[in-house]
Amino acid sequence: MRGAAGLSAVAAVLGDLPRGVFAQKSSGITPFRFVHLSDTHIGYEGDANRDVAGTLDRSLMAIAALNPAPEFIVVTGDLTQAAETTTVRKARFVAFRSKMEGTGIPFYCVPGEHDALMDRGELYQKAIGPLHYRFERGGVQFFALDNVSRGFFVGDEQRQWLAQEIHKVDPNAPTIILAHAPLYDLFVPWNWYTYDAQQVLALFQHFRSVTVLFGHIHQLMSRRQPHVIQAAGLSTAWPLPEPVGLEKLEKWPQSASDPLMGLGLRVIDVGASGDMAVNTVLLSDERREEASS
Ligand SMILES: [Fe+2]
């Protein structure tokens, strides 16, 4: 089975987010698997990816091959590429949604700036769902946040909502925050930050363990603090450079020989003690396995 082989093959490359993410043990967790997808940019047309629908399809095929199957998929923003007109934007949301619904697997999204910045998330809410919300799976608390629709911040109103929701949950339960932009200053000149991140994370300071899964930067990077781990997912559309030695953020043309280079997704297995094993599936590895089988 391609998906399983892919998992074992790529576990070794997972240098940035080791296994056992939740340092503190919890009880009452029902083990489950979920997938972290990000930055699918449906509707993009250009040299960075000449077929964004195709690379999403490949990602969904890799997910379909997973055994055991994931219970759900989280998508951390930039589901669609921004467009000038509402008609085009709407069509892109519909295309994204229909591909995701075609998997038969529930999915939970947060908006990226491409989806929501031009109209404060109005169309996103109609096409996809609420900009922020909370859900629980197997004893793990998920907080889906919007840190893009009016700029790179969460804002007073959403933080007030968050404070109220936090009171309803057990701070000992493993907690996962989903957001598009990182909740730290990863690289401010490229908007790789959330400017009220410290205020947001302060609300969780009495929590045992918090994991932030984000997108936006189209590459694997993570940051570990005493009780908070933040980890980016891969894009299914194009990789971006590290913020080193470049003044301007620019994507590069898609490789002709390895068009799937740097694209992929993550598979996360939550164990009975709240531990979390994270594996990265690289689409180029999947393709090589197809070619050799
Ligand atoms: Fe993106």
C-alpha cells in the first residue's frame, strides 16, 4: 500500500518535529489519526505549479491509501488563490470543496489571507464555514482560529470568544490550535507572524500542552516552547524559500524533472496517552514508489 510505505519511508526525514509532541501524559484519549493539509491554492495559474488541482488530487490519493484511514483532515488556509471577482473566487471555493467532499472524509478548515483578506472572510463563511470555532475529537480539544481576514492578527473580538471557550475545556486535555499564520514572529517582513500571538497564547498558559498547526510558509518549520509546540505543514501547491538571504519573498518555477518537489502533507497519530506521532508524506516519494511498483 503506497500510503503506508510512504509513511515509513519518510519518517526519517522528520527532523523538525519529533515524535511524542505532547510532553505531558493525559488520560481518557481515544487514539485517532488525522491529516494536516495546507495551502492548496486552488485556482492558481502560473509557473510555480502548472496544475494545482492535480497536486491536490495526488495528495487526496495519498490520503485515500492510508491504512488506517484518517478520521478527518485539517486544512490550514489558502484553500484557494485570491482572485479579483467574487464569481471566480466562488468557483474556486466550490472546486476546493467538491474535491474535499469527494474523499468522504470530514474536513476542518481555517482561512488563509488568499481566501479571506479581501472581504474580511465574507465569502469564505458562505462557501466553507465559520472563520473560527472549536471542536473536540477523542478527548483532544481543537481551536480553529482566523489570523488573516483583517490582517495578521486574531483581534479583540475573537480573543474574547477564545477566552470564553477556554473556560469550557479541561486544561489538562491535549490541545491543538489550527491557524494559517504562525503564532510567533517567524519572519515579520514576509508577514510570517501574528501580531497579537503572545496575547492569544497567554490565554492557554495554564494548559498542559498546546500544539499549533499552521500553514502559510509552504515548508516544514517548527518552534518548541515549554508548553507550546508550533509546526508548519507542507503546501500541496508550491514550496517557498527559507527566509534567509532573500529580501523579497518569491516562489520559483516548478521543476520539470521533479514537479512534486517540496509538496506533501502530514499524518498525525494521537495515542492513548495524548502522545502524537507525526509523519510527513512527500508527493515526490509517492510518485517514485508508483514508478517502481
Ligand atoms: Fe499560501
